[in-house]
Amino acid sequence: MFRWSIAVLLPLILLAVNPAWAQPCMCIDIGDIKQRIKEANAAIAAYGAEMQKMMEQMQRTREPIPYTPARREMLQGRVQQAVNQAAAGRIATMPSIQGENPGGTSNLCTMTINLHPSATACMRESVKRHEQHHQQECQKTLSGAKVRETIATGKDRFERDGIQLVQYAQEEIGGYTIELMFLHAELARLTRSEECNPKPKPEVRDYSGQPRDRKARP
Ligand SMILES: [Zn+2]
């Protein structure tokens, strides 16, 4: 009876004293974090290259390139190709519904995360921060009149607001940049932490029966 209570209580006590429990990423997430950094860098580089092409075209033709859903499709297709090459078969951040973004922000600024159920808290947090950036940008321009226009015309928010395609690409770069800030900070924290770099100590025995690197997970 006594042994059973300790087995139940010890992880709870560890949870209470270990501040790491509040962090979304843990040692086991390091591989995912590195992979998502590659994906985000690939996406930023691809958007950057596309923006360069847009600028050159605008200079050449002296015509703006307004955002349209068709232009977005083409742009997103090219960026997705670059991200897929960087992803190399990983599925951590793949959406649960094929062809959908892992996260999305509606024309009325509500946010959805469509990650596969197997995605970790760490990857969910990264995608959430990306979407929060879109949500904030969306809220900047939302008004009662625009809500009515969205409902009446069904236009997406970029088209409704008459933005340029370069601005759309810029907002995406912003989302991935915010992810990178989070991912690099978490990677630095984890690679420095003692729990991810256990020092071999002689004669240390763990009687808790809990796997060591999972004990802080709620
Ligand atoms: Zn985005």
C-alpha cells in the first residue's frame, strides 16, 4: 500500500518542483525541432526568392502584382516543394487533412491547427505561434464593414484588402521567422539543459520506475 502511494506521488512531486513541466518541448523533441528549423528556413528562402522575382517583374513591366487566390496557389505550390525537399519524409508537422496547411487563419481571423493527432505539444506550439502572427495581422485590418464584405462577397481577406502578392509573402516570412525564434530558443535551452545531457554518475539508482526523460511530462 505504502509503495503504491509513493509510486503515484513521486511523479506528481517531480512535476510540482520541476519548472520544465511548463515547457512545450522536451529532450525527445530535439530531432523534431531541428527538422522544423530546416523546413522554416527552406520556406523563408523560397518566399524570398519568389519576392525577388516579383520585384523584377514589377520593375520590368511597371505593373503591380495584386494578390489573387490563383497567384497564391502558384506561390504556395512552389514554396511547398521547397519545404518538402527539406522535410525528407518527416511527418511531424504534416496536416491531418491532405492538402491543408498545418494551421490556418480564417477571413474573420479565427485560428485552426490541423496537425496530425500524433504531432507533439512542441510542434503544435511552433505552428500555433506562426498562426498567431497571421491572426494578429488579420485583426489589424478587420472592421465591421470588412466582416460584412467578407460575408457578402466570400472574398478571402487578402483579396478583400487589396494587398500585393509581395505583402502576402512577407506575412508568411513573418510567421516562419516567429517559429524560428521559438525553435532556436527551445533548442538552445534543451541542448544546454542537464536533463538532455545526463552526466554519468556512479551508483545512481532510480527507484521511481519512471523513464527518466519522460518523467516531467504531465
Ligand atoms: Zn502561414
